[in-house]
Amino acid sequence: MTTLTESQDARMTARQRMVLVLLLGSQFMLAVDFSILNVALPVIGSGLGFALADLQWVATAFALAAAGFTLLFGRVADLFGRRRLFLAGMALLGLSSLAGGLAASPAMLLVARVAQGLATAIVTPAGLSLLTTSFREGPLRARALGLNGALMSAGFTSGAILGGLLTDLLSWRWAFLVNVPVAVAVLAAAPALLTESRPVQRPRMDLPGAATVTAGLLALVFGLTRAGEHGFADPAGLGGLAAGAVLLVAFWFVERRASSPLVPVTILARANVKWGNLAGLVAFATETSLVFLMTLYLQKVLGYSALATGLAFGVLGLGTVLGGVLAPRVLSRLGTGRALAAGFAVQAVATASLALLGTGSGWIWLLLAATFIGGVGNMVAIVGFMVTATSGLPDSEQGLATGLATMTQQVGIAMGIPIMSAVATAAMGSSVLRGVTVAVLVNALLTLAAGFVRTGRGR
């Protein structure tokens, strides 16, 4: 039987609900920013005079900054105040979005995108650590993380829809400007709702660790992005991947010797942190790359427009929302480890079914059903990953834990598309459908394999 105390612990106070709405709204906006410009890229290119080969830097500039600096700012939030960093990041997001919307040249737009990526690297771990410290470990935190994961995943898919609508009805500039009033509203409400948290005694910042991990992540994301465009034999891509690997190994040794490490090795050695983040890497890499593969299928095989493609992914967004709502119950019943395995299994089966897709228009119904079901399974896995990776740690280390989890998310998003793009291109030949089919099967196998990896002890 559920005791009275357990029942009370599972209820949110009115203030907690307001905090949840504020933080979820900001995280949803950040997720939308990842994909809102993808549909508008050709229009941006013609409007500002971007060369066709340079258009990808509108997305890459954002991804480099977001993935490269997330871990650093997650730790800075722990040391200097999570609310302070959250507010600073939201202010930067509002200003950079305004600059992007008013950009008159490619250089100005790229600077704005870098600033948006930095703002994301600041706000995401600070917001997640504020979320985890606002809700004690247990059912309430699982529910909050479930809703957060659902809205973030829905933001990735709805960004394409919103970008298409804004571009068609108004202008591509509104894909930037839509952030400004939201940022202002968050900045107005946050000081009254969020409480500051930072240590009484502030340790020294681990500058060598910060430099090596940031440079390593920047090199890794650049190498993956370059390889996705030019193949894994590209010298610049290989150089970036090699430099990233060397710098991240150097980071490990720096942390072992540092008196106040950016990421204590003892935390990295924890089973829940290590295996939870590995599961998160697979969850984000497989689902975001699947969206890329289905975009190829819808546009190159079935002949869908960009806007129609975005609308088709709305079904996937609904699946992720349902998965986020169901995830806390699944975790409560199965435990985190089994819930992760179950989520990956559902996602793998749904993904594998997409290998049956053909050239007729009627196959859209299989795509919609499979992406919906796969979205439910993927979101259960993502919530399981977040709960696993942030459990068993004191509040003083939640910024670090959420920074690691956010870094995993960003790197997974960045690495999934180039890897699956390379697989599809190698198998494609003269048939886009053949390349997509092979890449879908590889995607499903990776997802299935992740379900067998030990992801920490479930509760």
C-alpha cells in the first residue's frame, strides 16, 4: 500500500508547478532552436547571399557552441550559481535571437548562431540542475524529467513545423524573433520563482580541464559534421576526430591530477553516470538520425515538400509526448534499468519495421505508425537515462551531472546524422530507398544493442 507520506511526496506544490512551467517552457524553446531553421535554410541563403556550400554552417555553428561548452557551463553553474547562469543564458539567447532576426549579412547571422549555441550551453544544464534540485529524488523528479524529456523531444520535431509556417507566412527572420518575447517573459518571471544555489566555499576553477574538454568536444563535433558532409575519408574530418580523441584522453589525465577537477573521476566511474550517459548517447543519436533518414525518404522517394515533411513528423512528436507522460509509471513499475531496456526494445522494433517502406504513397501510414510507436519507446529510454545519470548524487553536483547529461544529448544529436548519412550514402548507389533501408537497419541494431547494455541498477 502507498503510505500517506509517499502520496504527499508525489504531489507538487503550487510553487513547484510554476517553477516546472517556467523551466519546461525555456527547455522547449531551446529544443525548437535546434531544428527551426532547417526548413528555412534555402530561403536564408537566397535572402542573405550565402553560398550553397556554406549554408550548413548556420546549423553547424550552433551545434559546435552548444555541444562544446555545455559541460563547462554546467560546472560553472554549480560553482557560481545556477539561477545566475540561467538568467544570463536567457538574456544572451534573447539578444542573439534579436541579432539573428535583424542580420544583414552571412557573418552577422553566423555570429548570432554561435551566440545562440553558447546560450543553449548555459541555459540547458543550469535549467536541468534547477529542475532536479527543485524536486527531490523519487516520483516527483521522475515526473518532472519525463515532462521535460517529452517537451524537448517534441521541440525537436515541432521546430521543423514552426520554421516552415513562419517562413511561408511571414519571413525566415521570425524563426529567430519568436524567441525574443519568450526570453523576456522568462527573465521577468524567473527571479521571483527560482532560488539561488551555490556552495558556501567556492573551489578554484579547473582551467586546464575546462580547456581540454571544451577543445576536445569542439574538435569531435567538427570532425563528425565534416565527415557527414564529405565522408569519413575527408582529411579535415579525420583530423578533427583525431584531435578530439587526443584532447579528451588528455582531459581524463588532467582530471586525475587536478585538486578541484571540473569532472571528478570518481563521478565518471559511477555505474549510473557511466552507463546512463552511454544509453543517452545512443537514444539521441539513433532518433535524431532516424528523422534525417525519414526526411530523405519523404522528400527524395515520396516527393513531399519541406513543410509536408515537417507536418508528418508531428506524429513522432505526439509519440514522444505520450512517452514522456508514461515514462514515470514505467520506471516506477520496472525500475530504471529494465525501463531503459524496454524503451530501447520498442524503439528498435518500430525502427526495423521502417525497412519495409516502398515507393508507393500508401507507405506513409507505416511511417506514421512506426515513428509514433518508436517515439514512445525512445522517450521512455531518454527519461530513464536522465533519471539514471542524475540519481545518487548530492545537490552540489547536480549541475555537473546535468551538464554531463546535456553534453551527451548534444554530442548524440551531432554524431547520429553524420554516421547514418555515411552509411546511407555508402549503400545508396542509384537508389535512395536502398541507402535509407540499410541505414534504418543499422539504426535498429544499434538501438537493440543499447537495450542489452547494463544501465545501472533500477529502483
